[in-house]
Amino acid sequence: MAAGHYQQKLSFTEKAGYGFGEATANFVYQTMLFFQLGFDTDVFGITAAAAGKLGSVDANRGDLLLGWDADQFPTDMYSATQP
């Protein structure tokens, strides 16, 4: 390991905090999807099955570059901050 580079373990409180943050973000996202289904069926007049298929097509479009940018980002902060 390089000088000054160390790893710190997260405490249970920090892990629980990150977990609650992720759960909150997921709750907001799922609530938005719930209301989107009502909007699609009431305003556009499509069936719930058709609205579900629209969401499935969007989520499974099979883009080959999907995730490429995340793979290119350095996860080691020491190598990301050093020349």
C-alpha cells in the first residue's frame, strides 16, 4: 500500500445510516412509479398491462454501453487523486 493510504471500517451506526438513506431513496422512487401508473391509465387511457410493458421495455433496452461510465470511474481514491 502507498504511504498515507488506509482503509477504515464502518461502524454499525454508519452502515445503518447508509442503509436508511438507500431505503428512503427507493421509497421515493417506488412512490413515483406508483403514481405514474395511475397517470398512464387515467390520462392516456392505456391498460395497466400495457403500462407495465412500457416500463419493462425501458428497463430492458439492452444498451451495450449501459454501465460503461461507471466502469471507467476509479474506485481507489488514492489513485484518483494522485498524478
